[in-house]
Amino acid sequence: MSEEINNTEENPIDKQKLAKKYSRIKQTLSVIETIIFFAIILILLFTGLSKELEKFAFSYTSNNYLAMLIFLGIIGIFESIVTFPLSFYSGYILEHKYKLSNQTLFRHFKEKFKGLLVGAVIGIPLILVFFFILQTYENYWWVILGVFMFFISVIMGRLAPVLIFPIFYKFKPIENESLSARIMNLCKKTGVKIQGIFTFDMSKNTKKANAAFTGLGKSKRIILGDTLIDKFSEDEIESVFAHEMGHYSKKHVLKLIISSTVLSFLGLYITSVLYVNSLSIFGFTNISEIAALPLLFLYLSLYGLITSPLSNMQSRKYEWEADTYALQTTGNKEAFISAMEKLAAQNLSDKTPNKIIEFLFHSHPSLEKRIEFAKSFKQ
């Protein structure tokens, strides 16, 4: 594999063939993991194993909340063990085979462990609140949970850039004075006010490049990976920055929160109806019965799977809007096109994915479409 990659580094056609192969493997592994997740839930429900696990959890405690955590913990650990070979191959071995990773084996597991701890600190209280709502509000649990989820999404949007992201990366203001001046001039030109422009040490983990607009309120900021700063020209970085600024200017983060909240309420309502009406099929009698939770998660997961293409459609629409904003504000479509070409090469992105795959799974339009759009763009 390494020899194959070395031989394609200077050949764009072969590079794209390699990118297609890499993308296909990543997508396949992701689909397999999803299938395993649903298989585990179905096994729990149809074999009666869910009830046995509930009995096991209560053999250690009489407290409903602790029993629920034990119950979900066992399922989570089992799923992690079953999917570990796939996740390790996808996240470490494959990335190294395609020369995209800078991680040592130690750093890989360190980052995973860090993510696990952060997930536990945030996730366990949320699960406890969810279970409390389920037990307390019975038929109206979905309304209360929907409101709770909305406030949590707003809080996370506000706090994540300043409290959570720095756990994984070091952020610092852009040091390149020339680049900083160009970016600030662009902000003044468009009347956009943001709280900060930061670079972060993306290179500690990967050779890929990326940028993002994050945060709400006073935590709004645009972040640029150091891999982007190091490998792209100032014109190209300005185009990427303008794209991210487009997300800010068009209020895409706020719109996504609102739309996801609407979808969440709808999903929770549909789930509540299906859940109540199918409890008896599996021998459950109460909506807050711990053994019945996999059934609830099954409906929620199916809803998420079905509506994911809709969310991706909205995301792709916002990407088009941000691209248009970048081309209008910079007036430099050559730099934009060059930046897209470099992103495709550096991230080993499939520029021309299958249309069905793009529709179902991609949150961004294909790079080929974005490049063609830029070429035909008129000021």
C-alpha cells in the first residue's frame, strides 16, 4: 500500500483513484459499525437479553439510576469491544497506510481516552436527566426532553470553543502579521465582527487541513488548522477564511440549532408514539423500564438515520452560501479554486463521489462541484 501511495503522489489522476479507494473503505467501515449497533439492539430486544441485563444491574443496587447506568455501561462496553477492530483500523491503521496521520500509537490511545473521559463527564449527567424526565413526565416526556435538548445545544455551542476544544488542541491567535492584517481588512470590508481568529495544532494528529466557524455569542471564533496555515498561500487562506466568515455572516450555526431542534421535537414525538404502542410486543409494561431503553434508542437511532440526508441537504445548502460569500468578498476565484484543489489533495478527498453516497452521507457538496461553481462564478 505504501508503495502504491508513493507512486501516485505526483499524478493527479492516480491520486484521485487512491482518494476514491480511501473514501470507499472509510464509508464501508462506517456502515458496518452502524449495522453492528442496530444488530446489538435487536439481539437485546428479541432474545430477552435486555431483561436479563436489567436483573443483573439490580443485583448490585436497588437504585434505579445506578442500575440504569450499569445497564447502559455494560451495553456500551460490549459494543466498544465488538467495534474496536473496525474503529482502530479506520482511525489509526488506515490513516497511516494512506500517510494522513501524524499520531503515534500512544497518542492515538491518549486522545481516545481523553475523548472517553470528556464524553463521560458530559454524557452521564445528561443520561441521568434524560432518565429522570422519562420517569417523571410519562406521556409528555418528549416535550420536556426536547426543551432540555434545545438549551443544552445552546449552552454547548457557547461553551465548547472555550472549555471543550482546548482539552484536545492548543489554540492561539494567528501570528503571521501579514495574514492577520488581510483577514482583519476583510472583516472591516464586510462589517463582520468576530471574537477571535485562532490557529490550532491540528498537525499533532493529522496531515489533513481544515477550518471551522464555532461558537455562539462571545465565544464566536474562526479556527484554522496549522496544517492549513503552513501549506496554503495567503490568498488561499483568505478564501478559506472568507468561506468560514460566510457561515458567520449567514448565521448558519443558529439556523442549524433551530432546524435540529424542530427535527428533534418531531423525532421525539414520533418515537414516543411508536415506543408506547410497541412496549407490550417485547414484554415491557412501563416507558421508564430500564430493559425497554434499547427499544427507545432503536426508534431514536432509526429516526436519526432516516433524517440524516435532510440535515446533510441543509448543510450542503449552507456550504454553497458560504462559497458564494467567499467568492463575492474576496473577488479571487483563482485562489478559491486553488484552495479547493489543495484541500482535495491534502485530505485525500474524493472529488467526484457517487451521487447517492453524496446525497445520503456528505455534509458538503463534492469538491468538483464547488470548483466548477467557482470557475463559472461571475462577480
